[in-house]
Amino acid sequence: MKNYILTGQLAEKKMRRMAFQILENNSGEQQLILAGIQENGSVIARNIRRILEEITGGSLTIRLINITLDKRKPGPVTLSETAAFDDQVVIIVDDVASSGKTLTYALKPFLEQHPRKIESLVLVERTHKAFPVQPDYTGLSLSTTLQEHIYVEVDGDLVKGAWLE
């Protein structure tokens, strides 16, 4: 039996709220880059893009790229697109922020250029961090023990929920 902390419907509401926060914090921007960390972060990034497009009526250009790295033992970080990120707003998207390690490593390819701003978005954040990362946009912040794990369940482009084990 899964101990759900977010249903699919509640996850959608959280993503919608975060999309409004993104627009509020980036008013006046003509383009945003959503960089989703494979796999679940990419699904969440696609959902955020869909919601942003609904809200803005397509008046905001949203580039979507994928970040690939080994979450257990980060090393090389690859991007699905290597276009210039100079003077751009980049939002790194992941499903869960546990220790902050994945988000820290995901920054690397963007820091090699000169973006105007880098923000981060997670659907679920655990409150204890080993790395100095605080997401800018959080769907749900949760205090857990170090032994507990949070899993976000996706099916295609649908976020079905999140559960605690």
C-alpha cells in the first residue's frame, strides 16, 4: 500500500500555482527556458510549460530542454540542446529535492555560460539538505526522516501523484 502525499489532482493544482509564481517572478520576460531533469523532472517541466501556455495564451516563448545525469552518482551532465543560454532565464525542474545534490550538479552546464537568472522548481521538497540548494518554486515541502523516500509517479505526460515510503 502506497502512502500518497499528493494525488494527481493535487499535483496539478500545485503545478498551476507554481506556474503563476513563475509568471509573477519573471514579468516582462519574453522567453523562459524550462530544463527538466530526466525522467520525472522532464514530465513536470512539460506540464509547467502546458500550464504557462494556457495562462499566457502563447504570448510567452517557452523553450523546453532535458538534462541527463546519474542522480545516484552525478558526473557528466548532458543537455538535449546546447544553444546559448546567455542573458536567458533558466528554470531547472525536478520531481523531488532530497539532499540538493542533483540540483547542484544540474547547474553546471548553465554556469559555463552567462544566464541572466537561474531558478529551480521541484514538485516535492524534503527539508533536510546536504547541499546548499533551496528551490525557488516548491509544490509541497515535507519533513521526513533520512530513511524515508519520496517517489513521484508519472505515466506519459501525466503526473499521477507522489508517495512516501
